[in-house]
Amino acid sequence: MRSLKLDFAAPGWRRLAHQMSLAHWIFLALGLSLCAVLAAEGYRLLNQRIQLTFALQDQLRARVLLRPTPTASPQRAFSSAQTASINAAVFQLNQPWRDLFSAMEDATPDTIALLAIESDAKRSFLKVSAEAKTSDDMVDYIKHLKKQMLFSGVVLTRHEINEKSSTYLLRFQFEAQWKAQAP
């Protein structure tokens, strides 16, 4: 007859430990050692992440400290000569140059050749040198400029016949006062 295995022990860990075979104990030991190794590796990775986070925070703090603070730029004090020079340049740039040159271009016929234009923004004044084939072309041109809305006065200042040229062109100069801009 076969032997019966009767176990009257109460259920619990002692009973379980008594019923486990050697293979069970080996698998349990391997599982526990694997858990310990994984826990140690996880702890190491967590510490490494914390150290990298602190290093990154330190680098960011250093960048913020090195960055110049956005403060109002210091006011530069200009000398009176520099201020006058700057104001003169701004005044020159604020003149109606495009309108003036367009008016001159529109009023100039093919019979007139503009040679030079000099400007004086302080006096709202243009000094122009030109050439014409005949004196009638010159007079008509001056009359036409006087009718332009942009100019308040056009005056013929000088004229001469260019004898050096084979065509005997009439060279003349005139001054044109333009109307000041409204402020």
C-alpha cells in the first residue's frame, strides 16, 4: 500500500516553506537576486538623473546671471555742436526732395538739358545749371517752372552762349525757391 501524505498544519508560510522543493528554492533565490540587481540599477539611474538635473539648473542659472539685465539704455549726452549737426542732417532729410525732383523732371522738355542741381535746404532754395538750344526754349522753360505749384519763385540769374561747342548752345543758371513744408 502506498503511503499517504497527511498534513494537518495550518495554512501559512511555514507550511508553504515545508512543501517547497529544492527547485522552488533555487527559482526563489534567483528571482530575489534579480529584483535586488534591478533595484540597485534603478537607484543608480535615479541618482544620475538627479545629478544631471542639478547640473542643468546650475548651467541655466549661470546663463541667466551672465545675460545682461534689460535695463534702460544709458542716455548719451551730446555736445551742442553734435546736436546741431544731427538736427541739420534730420532737417536736410525731411525736405520734399522726391517732389522737387519730380517737378523739375516733369517741367523739363527735351530741348533743355539739366547739368547741375545744387540745393540749400535752410533757405528752401535750388540753384540749377542747364543748357538750351535757343533763348526761346530757355525763356519758355523758366515760365513753365514759375507755373509749378511747388515753386514760389524762379529767377534767371545768368546766361551765356557756349562758343566752344559746335552747336552754340545757350548755357544758363536759375534759382528756384520752393514752398516750405507745413510743420
